[in-house]
Amino acid sequence: MVVKTLSSPFGGLVRTRTMIALRLLGSSFPRELSRVLVTPVSAVSRALAGLERDALVAGRLVGRTRVCTLNPAYFAKHQLDAYLSRLADADHELREQTDRLRRRPRRAGKPL
């Protein structure tokens, strides 16, 4: 018997994993999320657009890059954070991917 550890409560697996990744990362942009989720950028962008329409995600332009976060004005923000944290506990692979992600630039001239 196969036990399904991750459901799709937000309408689809990409939408759900995108929400979990945003919870773990704090804020991100579509290309970074697609690398973390190992999903095409178009699918992540489509998921983010739907989540923005549902007011779960807030996006803003920083230069030419659209940075997305969980909507801080969402009426059930605390409950949503708690729920996404529980979902993240079930997805060990995604948690490892986000932990390995380098979030700041390397020092100039530093060897790889």
C-alpha cells in the first residue's frame, strides 16, 4: 500500500509545493522557485498568478524581478503559516532543497 505524504490542498501539487517553498524561503522569485521545485518556470509562474488571484501570495517588482511572498494581509495568516509548516515537515526533499539554497552573493574573487 502506498501512503501519499503530500496532498494538494491548494488546487494542485505545483501550487501546494510553491506555497510550502515560499513559507520556507520567506520570499523568492519564479526562476528560483522553479530551480528549488525542479519544475518549469512557466508552471511556477502560472501557479503564482493563481495564488495571487486568490490573495494567498503577494508579489512586488524589485527592479525587473517579481518577488513573491506569502500575503501578510491575508486574514488567516497565522493559521496558514502553521499549516504550511506542518506540510513542510512531510516533504523532506523540499526542505533539504531550500536549506541548501545560497541566499546571498559570494565575495568577489573567492574561489569556488
